[in-house]
Amino acid sequence: MDTGCKKEEYSTLISAIAKSMMTYISAYAFAPVVRGPDQQKAEFAALTAVGETARNRIFIAPAVKRLSVVERWHDATRSLEKNHDVDQFAASVGKLLAAC
């Protein structure tokens, strides 16, 4: 297997997670509790970006599945939406990023 392709896929996945994480953090740490349609669209895009990116990896697909990337991402975002605990969200996503 081409390690260059694996590195590129990991890089793309990590970038999607990190970018999406910042979208969620800005929504819950700095914005009012009630978010407008633009913020809701941004959150949905961030949520789906990670799922889509994780699911279309070819070279790292076994690792993505083994690490439960999509499930862990969704668990972290659901917890943030419910509890509004940005620190817990950041810690959960940090562990996910470290596993990648």
C-alpha cells in the first residue's frame, strides 16, 4: 500500500475534523444559545464534512472503521449540543485526533 496516499488521507481527515471542531466550538463558546439559520447550516456542514471525509477514505478505511471515527465524532457533537460543554467536546475530539 502506498504510504504517501495513506498520509494524504489521514491529513485530509484530520483537517476536516479540526476545521469542523472549530465551527462547533465557535457556535457554542462564543455565540448566543439561539443560533440563526446560517450558524445551523455551518454546523450541519461541519457535521457532515467529517462523516463524508471519513467514509470516502480508501487507504485508511480499516483504521477509520476500527477507530469508530464517525461514531466518535457524532457522539462528541451530540454531547456538545446537549450539554454545551466546550471543554468536554474539545477533549473528546482531541482524543479522536490523537488516535488518527
